[in-house]
Amino acid sequence: MKLATLKDSTRDGKLVVVSKDLTRCSEVGHIARTLQAALDDWAYVAPRLQQVAIGVESGSQPTMRFHEHDAASPLPRAFFWTGGSGGFSGPRDSLSLAEGASDIAVTAQLAVITGDVEAQVASADAKDAVLLVLLASDISVGEGRAVSTFSPVAVTPDELREGWNSGDLSLLVRRNGKAVDGGSSGKQEAASAVAAAAALHPLLAGSIIGTGLGKTESVLSISDTLRIEMNDRTGHSIFGAIEQTVKTRGN
């Protein structure tokens, strides 16, 4: 299934189930108002959300139009993120940097959201803690990190089908419409990243782990537009797109 968080007047937004083609969504506040609430009780909540997802596809569930521009990060804030701070910009928000900012770089990769993970978990067991997959972008300025952004939609691993096991998933990164070379990703590597993150301490449900899979790095300049997405084998977007323009504050 595919999940997103729509912006509203609250810090954590409201959870919706999104159709496979990313055109429609259904509000699920009666099941879990936020994604964090769903993750906190995943064993009980996930099957109920899955039933809504089935209804969205069959037409038996009430839906509304889904617009990626209305989405916040699936988790607008998180307990733990290996890429930096726990507060994130929206996937279509402009990136506002200080006047004169230089040495601007982006790192794009596949990330996962976990359930509770015990410290020193074995890699073979860590794969069971991967609840959702999403795209991540980190923008840094010089030695500092400016902002982290995630795709409009997070998906359960089964949405990636055989690509999740084979690693046959290509990350598409474009700078001003021009492709930047990407990489590939797979389930075993993601499990290893989770195990490494839990090497010293347990992880709480809702932790986001950057896997380093499909990792792409590129240098940016003010006014550049960055677009990051991943398509399935039929060419359809899996997570929606991160698309942001780098601006100076006040412009």
C-alpha cells in the first residue's frame, strides 16, 4: 500500500492511503490520524489500512484527488533520521538558503521507516523491521547540513515487487531537467543499514534510516531545480517526486 501525509494546521498533518497510480487518496483518521500513530500500533493498524487500500483500488472506498503539492513529508518529523535533524521540508517546498550560499550539494538515496528495533539486531532479523520505503534528499551547504526532504509517498516493501529483492530499482535524479547518474537498491542492503543504525542503541518506531542505496551526489547552485523519483518497470512513479528549487531567502 501507499501512504502519504497531507498538510493541515497541525505539525504532523493527516494520514491518507493513496492509490497505486498516485491520483486518488482516502482519509483514514478513523484508523490513525497520523503516520506516526499508525507506526506506533502497526500490527493492528496496518491490516485496516490495507483494507482501505483495496477499497481505493476497487472503487468501494470514498476518495478525493491526490495532489503531490499538498503533501508533507510522510513523517513531517521523526524520532531518528540518519541524515540529520528530525524536522523535514515538504517534497515540493522551495529550498531557501542564505544569501551568498556556496558549496551546495545534494545526496539522494532510498530510505526506510522502521518499527521498533532492538539494539544489536542481526541483519537477517532487521528486514522484518522495515515497514515503509521512501526517497530521501539531503541538501548541505559547505560542512553543514541545511535540510532533509522525503518523497510525497511512502510505500510498503511489497509495492516494489521483485525489484526489492533483486536490487533492480533505478533512482532518477534530474538537475534542471538533465539526468544525474543514479544507482540501485535491494532488500538485503536495506536490512544491513537498519542493523548498523541499531548497533549501539534501539530504534523507535518511526525511525528513518538512509540506506545509501541508489545514492547519488550532485553539486547545486542558486536557482537550480532538483527532481528525484523512482519508476516501476512500466514507467510509472512509485513514490511521487521530490521537486525543489534552490532560492535565497526573501526571493
